Amino acid sequence: MKDQGKESFCRVLATLFYTPGEELVKQIRQTTLYSFFERYIQPREGTEDLLKGFLTKGNVENLLEDLKVEYGRLFSGLCEESISLVESFYKPWTRDARCPLPFASERGLLMGDSAIHLLAIYQQCGLEVSEEFKGRPDHIVMELEFLSYLYERATDGDVKTFIEDHLDWVPLLEEEFRRFHAHPFYLSALEVLDFFLNRERERLEVEANGKKKIH
């Protein structure tokens, strides 16, 4: 897949983690999402189940209601327990040993180092955080949209750095999805993301090593 294809791939992936709407459900019902991701995944031994959540059955109205209820259960934060889609939540609030705050090394907080770092990067690129994600610039949606931006405008080195620095928490998120027995649609969305990132890490590492050998 060329960078232009990866740009679209990441942009579509980002839409899966927004609050579900009718357009998303139509794409599921028409198997549009399945076909889109299948072209990249090209299911083979060991990956056959990655896309099955995109084949979820049901009429538009019922499926939309099911996904809305599930989205609320998993991500709204209104339940006693829920899943955070924000990077800061999974990492120490700061790694600055000089920070005097008593919660500096705690996890489960927002606007940590990763968020501050991303805000600086967005500003440097002339990008703004949408109103929906104010206070959560390191939300998975924002990170995937920015990764799409990098495939369009930046180098492989920039992509590699961003994946290493800001998408290393996806396996922890996948563990949470499984612990909460997430709807098959959301499991597939995250498993496809994890598969994509692992494949990109391998590609970028090979290319980086190749360049080192040339020089």
C-alpha cells in the first residue's frame, strides 16, 4: 500500500471511533468497510477473524441502536467502569523527575506528557484540535487523523517516530476491549489498527536499517 492509501486507511479507521451514526451503519450493512479493509489486510492464515466484526448483521435502525448503546457502555465514562480512548490515561502523567506534584507518576489521568507533546506538534504543523477533543488532544481519533496527515505530508522517519512515541499504547487498549467483551465491530476495528501498526513497524524498521547500511 502506498502512502496515499495509508492516508485513507488511517482516516477511515479514525471514523470508527467516533460516536456511531447512520452512515457508519450503512457501510457495515453494505459490507463497504469489510471490502475496504480486506484490500489491505488480505486475510491469510492467522488473520481470518480480524474483519468479522465488520460483517455484523441487523437492520439499520437496530444495528445503529446497538452500536450507540455499546459505544456509551464502553467509552462514555458514565458507567462505573469504562474504556479510555486517550493515550495519557495509559501512561504516567509525566516522566519529568523534577515535577513536585504528588500524582506526577500516576496513570489514569488526562493531559499528560503525551497530550502536551501533541499539542506542540499540532501547533507546529498549523493544526487545531476540534472542539470535540479539546482537553483530549491524544484521543485515538486525533492520533489516527494526524497519522493520516503524516502519510500525506511527512517522511517515513516522521511516521516511524510518531508510531513509536504515540501509538505504543494500542496493545493496552486492545486488552481493555477484551476485558470489557467489546462488541465484535469494535474488536475488529482495534485489531485491524494493531495489525496495521505492527506491519508498519516492521516495514519502517527494515527501511531504516537499509538506509543505515547504504550510508
